[in-house]
Amino acid sequence: MSELPTGATKTLKASALKAGASVVGIADASAFDAHAPKGHRPDDLLPGARTVVVVGGAQPRAGDWVATSPWLLSTMGTTERIQGVGRRLAQAIESEFGYYALFVPPGTASGDAPFLSLMLAAELAGLGSRSLAGPILNREHGFMYWSAVITTAPLQVDPPEAVPACPAPSCREMWEREGTTPCLRVCPLDAGGCLSGRLEGARAVRTGYDAARCNTRVHTHWVGGFQKVLEETLNEPDRDKRKMLVYGDFMTRTLWAITYSSTNIAQCFECMRVCPAAHGLREMR
Amino acid sequence: MTSFFRLDPEVYARHKDEVLRLSNSFQTIDARGCSDREIAERLGLDERTVTEIRVVAERDVYPLDEWERAIEFKRKACTEWSAAALKRPDLKEP
């Protein structure tokens, strides 16, 4: 195996930004051991892994956040753009540096479990920190999409982010005033939502998260929705009623989403829509 | 030649709640979700069986009605945000 050229980390990061990433960071592969169970660590996917390169970007624009239909933001999902950057970096690491590079597949290994947590990777690469709602927020850009490359290259690693974006100052004020935050109020676990938590000074503490219910919202018209309606249809003995299910709006929309692939995977953004740290809330005309 | 893996519905019914509780499906502050292998070791099952129980249970835990509620939730939350962010109370649902 060749020696890593001087300045390789800097060169790789510049390539990532040039390719369209808004941020890029590098995590130590062994740092995952303290957080992820065996089977979901970099070395489990690529034996001999030393670092994980993470890129973030392709975040929704201001107009997407204020659109009056939730379906607009889901169909404007741009995850594939950042995945393309990840694939290019993997190619560059192998062709220019001569080290193994594994693009982390954005899909799931089984059921809802990912191969490797991209959010954990982003956090360990110093690109952001976990918000009360769940997604990793970058201090400058807020909510982003992530892509990661596991490599045997001994790149220079970045430290974790020192100051988290969540809770935002206005959320701390709201907590003092009302005992809740925008994300907890819009999707409360104790009232049919997904989230529970609290603020302890400048620290957000998430106490509960119903991933299964979140799945019904994020993937309403996706694999889960398809399976649920399919089951209902198979159990329906009346031919005309079966037709209503199969030809109906839910099934039709679900099939559009599935066949348009990842441009339509993420379908719920409500905890991020109301989050002051997620998209800046810059005044637009 | 191996046959297609089919999960026994009785095994599923017996273990689904415990598998979901130990997995990442419902996350709490005091415990990280276990991998399928870790759950299998705890429950004395093989990993493939746990994976199958978890995957089926993830979809089974909420009825189809919850998907319909998801649509209503997003429509309402989105409209309310648009009305507030754009300072257009007329956009808010009556």
C-alpha cells in the first residue's frame, strides 16, 4: 500500500467542496466503537478501516421550508446530490491515493436498520451535533443530508463540534417561558407524536423517540405504506372494495413515490420545519 | 440447497414486543438500541430469526390508520408553519 501523499486530507476536502458539498469532515473509524453495536461499525463493513470521510449538503431551500403543502418538500428531496459527492470521493481515494474506499450505501441493511449511521458519522466527523428532534444540525447550515465513505487511508481526523446548534437561543427562551420547544410542541410523544425531551440549560436532552411512528410519517408513501395497503387489500374479500384500495389516492401516491426512488423518500420534515437552528429563518422577500 | 426462510408466526407473536423494546424502534435516554446479534444472545434466539422478527414488527407495530394520521398531521403542521413564517394567517386551516 502506498504512503498517503502530503496534504492528502486537504486535497480531498477541497475536492469534496468543489464537487458540491457544503461541509466535509473526517472521523476516526475506531470512534464508532463507543456508540454503535458490533456489526454497524466501519471496520465491520470494510476490514482495516481507519477513517470515515463525511460530506453534508443538498439542504432544502428557504422556499421549500415555507411551501404550503408537505408533499412539496418531500418531492424536492435532494439526497442524491450529496450521495453523488460521496461516490466521487470514494473514487478519488482509490485512484489518487491507492487506499480502499467504501461508499456507505444510503439504504438499509435490514428493515429500518442502516448499514452505518450517517448521523453518527457526521457527529464524529465534527460536522454537527444531534438535535432534540434527532437530526444532526450543523451550526452554519442547519439541517443537511449526509453521505460517508469508509477508507483504509489514514487521513487527518477532525474533532467533534464544540458548541451544538441545538438548542437555539429562541428555543431556550421558549423552554423557560412555556416548558416546551418548537419541535416538542409540533410532534409530542405523549400526544400521538414521536418526540419527548427537555432542555437542561444549554443542553438538549432527548428522553424518548418513537422511531416506528416516525416511520409512518417520514415514509408514509413508501415501502411501509405500500405493505400496509397491500395487506389490507389481500384481506379484503369484496372485489369492488379491493379496487378502491388499489386504485385509490394512497396507493397511487405511494407507487409514484417508490418508482421515483430516493427523490421522494423523506416525507416528513415537521420537526425540522419549525426548528430555528435547522434552516436559519433568513428573511426573504 | 436451502429453503426460503419463513418466520413461524407463533415465534413472532411470542418475541415481537421484546425484540422491538431492545431494538432502536423505541429509543430512550438510558439505553442504546441493541443490534440483532445482541438481541439474539439475550433472548436465546438465532440472529436471522431476530432480524426477521424485528423487520416484521417494525411494520406491524402501528395499524394502517396511523399512516392516515400521518397525512393529516403533516398537512396541518405544514400549513400552520407557512401561515406563521409568511405572516399569512389566511393560509391557516379554519
